[in-house]
Amino acid sequence: MADIIDVNDLVLIYSDGTKAVDHISFKVQEGEFFGFLGPNGAGKSTTIKILTTLLRKTSGTVTIAGYDLETEAPAIRKEIGVQSQDTTVDGDLTGKENLMLQGHFQQMPTEELKQRVDELLELVELKNVADRRARNYSGGMKKRLDLATALIHRPKLLFLDEPTTGLDPQSRSAIWSYLETLNKAGTTIFLTTQYMDEADKLCKRLSIIDFGKIVASGAPAELKRQIGADSIQLSLEDCHRTKPRARELLESMTGVTTVMDSSEECLTVYAKNAGLLIADIVRALDISGIRLSSVTFSSPSLDDVFLQHTGRRIRSEDLVKAPSATFVGRRR
């Protein structure tokens, strides 16, 4: 299958010297559901803005749908749909009017546009509120309308930048269902997310990104399988003082493969058949006078993959505000 996205040695350096995207390379096949997983400030949104022609790269080469990003940006814009983190629907317009407006921006013939609007309102389950002003929609409804506007011109490639941030579980699940339907119908989807469950459920293949670098790539199941062990999260009383002694003790135990610092739980222990080791770990720490606050056990997750490659967990990241950047256009 042909590559619809081909990125080679992509770099973006902000005016203050911050390297937001640090020599990344990846490919996305036509028809694929591909994801970028990482914490806030990792470079996900910056990358998607470059690929959608909104931000000028510093160096590297990019082709989208066979077009060169440097010289054929207008052609790329005709092939892609974009849903950004912030909902951009016009609250003064109805749902139907928002879709009609976007279709006119795309210069769609009127009869074709009317048919497409009806299809999309049906898809995102907004047909019964199509004539209501969008300002009166719930957050989930606005997100669904925003998704529909990105699809109005039947793009080959859909870019989604953290599309479910701030939504309740029911709304997130609804968005996931629409996206799976779109992908099965042939739309290539590039998703950025900081939610591990979202990446795990939707993406057939993904790259994990941190501080502008890709640290791991593959199918979610493959990445988790590479961990090769279950994880035990240990919270210790007086962690700073007791961690060195606890770590030394744990690393000496039979069956333990790796012990890593964890900013939230103090220590994370990886071991095969970890459930059978928990009692031994609790006993050994107790004998050594190291008091446990809590112990949790889990099978490998994408968060464990991130931890092994970066030394910390995705969920422990604080919000990071990116430095100012030079935009080269805006399309909606």
C-alpha cells in the first residue's frame, strides 16, 4: 500500500532556540489509522501544524498525498481535513449552516453540498438539532459538528489533534465510534493524543513522542509485548529516603527484570508473573523496615512503554506551553 504521509528528518526550532520537533522521520500508509502518543509539550500539535501547512518547518522533507509540503501546499490543503484541539464552529450559525459554510469555502457544488451535509449530520447524530444555533450545543455536540466540518469535502486524509480532550466518557466513546467508521470506509486518519486508552483502541500503529523526539514506534500490542513483563507500582513512605535501599533490595530478587523510578508511585518493578512476586516483595520490604503506602499490579500498558523509554509516565506530565511560532496560514 502506498504511503500517504512521508516525513524525513523533520525539524522545527522556535525563535528562542527551543527545538520543538527534533529530527523525526515516519511514514503513514494510505487507509491507516496512525497515532502520535505523548504528553503535553511533546511536539504532537507542532508536528500536525507543520503537516497541515499551518506552521513553517525549519528543515526536513515532507510529502502529503504525493505533494511536496514546501512547494505544493495549496494542493495538500485540498486533500486533507483538519480538526484542531479548539472547537472552531460558529456559535451564531446553526449546525447545518456551519456545514454549508465550510462546503462553500471548499467550492463544492450546491446540490452535492446539500447531500453531503445531510450525510454528515446523520453520521455524527446531529440531524435532530441541525437547525439549532451551535452556541446551544453541548461540548460533545460541538466536537462532533467540528469533526463533520473537517469531513465536508471528503478528504483523503484526516488530521485530528487531541479531538476528545475535555469530553465526558460517553462523548469520547461516540467520537471513537465515528472515527472507526470513517477509517473502515477508507479515510486515512492521523491522530494525536495524550490518552493511552484512545491510542490503544483506535491506532493500528503509532509513534510515541517526547520532547520532540520519537522514542518508540509500532502497533500498540507489539510495543506492549516488548516490555516482556508485568508491572508492580510501589508507593513508599518517605520515598526520597527509602528509595535507594528499596531499589537495591528489589533488584536482587529472583524474577525481577527491571526496577525504575516513578514520579507518582516512587518505584515501578517489572517482572514476569508479577502477581506471584507481590507477597515476596511486601515481606522483603517489611523485614528491611521499609513501609509501603500502596501496591498496585497491572499488565503492560502504553504508559509502561513510555516509562521504559523516558523514565516517567505520560499522566504525570504538567502542562507545557509552547513558545511562540510563525504561522504561515489558517484553513478552516
